[in-house]
Amino acid sequence: MLRLKPFSMLKTGLSNLCLLVALAACGTTGGPAPMSGGARQNQQMPEWVSNLSGYRALRQADVIAVGQGNSRQTAEAEAMRQLVFFFEVDVTIDQKVVDSFRGIEGGAGISHSAIDSAIALAAGMSLIGAEIGDAWTDGRGEHFALAVLNKAGTAKIYSEMIRTNQGIIDELTRMSQAERNTFVGFASFQLAAVIADMNASYSKVLAVIGAPPVQGLRRGDDLRRETQEIARSIPISIIVTNDRQNRIQGAFARSFADLGFRTGGANPRYVLNVDLVVRPTEHVSNRVFARLELNANLIDTSNNSVLIPFNFNQREGHNSESEAQNMAFTRATDRIGREYGNLLSGYISSLLQGR
């Protein structure tokens, strides 16, 4: 039986992380109060428009950026974009594994704000704690907006988020060797790598504002290598009855290989049993038809449970029975290639949902 204790701790960590995000969203940056209503106009041009470098020198406690556009909304969006661009965050978040993260949050009744903030940061869209501090228009249709990020408040927010993330990573990866070499172990390390990528983006923010780094962080690339090692340590047996030239076996094997798993080996933890039947059906004019029926069950041999059922049947026609059957095999291998890998990946991701 797999030990799932870490996931109760994971829920607590995610709850704390989302609370930090929520508090950050409610907090202020220490800059000017956000403007309400329309932008100031018909007044003297503010220094942050006329002399940004000089104004910046007076605001050492903040990171500031200015945006310009033909509307206040456009100017504010540009100001935020320029502020994020200043940090040059270039970390890529794995969207496929993000779905696993969302699944965990959904299962635990937690909002998606934490992962959304990380994706937004990686995409150069927003920074937690950033706000519009002022806005001005020259009265001739040109708008300006000032984006402000307080360094001290930002350092505290992101440092706490990194530490919370690191706690989640530790819980995800704390397991015995036997637990590691399972689909649950694979999914846990896969998710841990994404969270480590989030920490890399947050650490970039700390570095830019000159805040001390959080020590002892695990790298996403290192965790991905461990995930690949786990996949190679999980032999999967594929047994197909009535196959032809190992065509069906090969199609399933490729689906596992695409995720890094190897097939074959002794004493496999997982076995894919595929029952295949091909039979002739009716003749229509000069066409001969054959029907292929496939039933595949991925089984966990530790308890003989069926993890993934997969079945379909289809009819193919040709000028002769042998060619009709050959066509049925060709279409079946194509369908396995299109569908089974996604089914397998989705199943593995779902193992962390609601824990």
C-alpha cells in the first residue's frame, strides 16, 4: 500500500501559499495611493513623467516603471508590463504539469491564485504586490501611468512563498525507494519540478531587488532528471494476444516511451494486458470488411487492480480480406498513438488530485 501522508502536508503548504498570495493582493507597496476615477490632467507634468531617472533616484525603496498609451487602461497595462520586463523573468512553467497542480488545489478546496501568479510572472504579465501609484494625461489624448513595487514588502512576500514552496517540494519527494518507483512517485517528482521552477522565477525577483536569496533550493532540472530516473526504474510489461508483427505492442510501447517509461524487464509492477480480436464481416460489392476489437487493461500487480481501461472496435474495408485486416491494424495503431499517451498522462496526473 502506498503511503499518502505527504499529501495531507501538501494541502497545508498549498493553503499557506495561497494565503500569502491573497494577503499580497490586499497589501500596498508603500508607494503613492492608487488613483481613483480619471487621471489627473491640466496640471503640471509630474516628475515621474518629465524626469523618470531623477524620480527613480529619489525612490530607492521602490521599483518603478512608466507606461504610455492612448487611454488610461493602455498606459496602466504598459506600465505593469515594463515593470515585469525590468525583472527579466524567463522561467518556463510546464503547462501539462500545471494541470496536476490545479487538480490538487481543486481537490483540497483551494483557489488557483498561487499557480496563476507564477504563470503570470513567468509569462511577463504581473508581479504580486505591484500597483498603479499614479496616472496623468496631457489633456490631448496621451495618458501616462506609474507602476510601483515596494522592495521590502516584495522581498518578504516572495521569500515566504519560496519557503512555502520548498516545504511542498520536500513533502512531495519524501518517500521510500519502493514508493518512488511507482506512478505516484513519478507524478510527485514531476509536480515538484514545476514548483521548483516557480521558485526559480521568484528567486529572480529577489535577486533584482537586492534581497538575500533563500538558501537550499532544489532546481527544477535536477528534479526532472530524478523523474526520468524513476520512469526508467518502472518496468512495464505489455502482453498482446493475436498481435501481428508486434504492431499493437509497439504502438502501446511508444506511448509509454514518450513519457520516459521502458517496457519489458522482469517482475514488472505494471502490466498492460491487451486482448485483440479481428474477424471478417460482410462483403459489400467488391469490398471486404474486417472488424477489429481491442480491450486493454493496465494492471497494478501489487493488488491486481485495473488502473486504465482502454477499448474500442472499428471496421475497415478493402479489396480482399487480408488487406481489410491489415487496414484495421493500421488504423488501430494510429488510434493508439493518438489517444493512449494522453490517457496515460492524464491518469498519472490525476493520482495527486484530491489527496
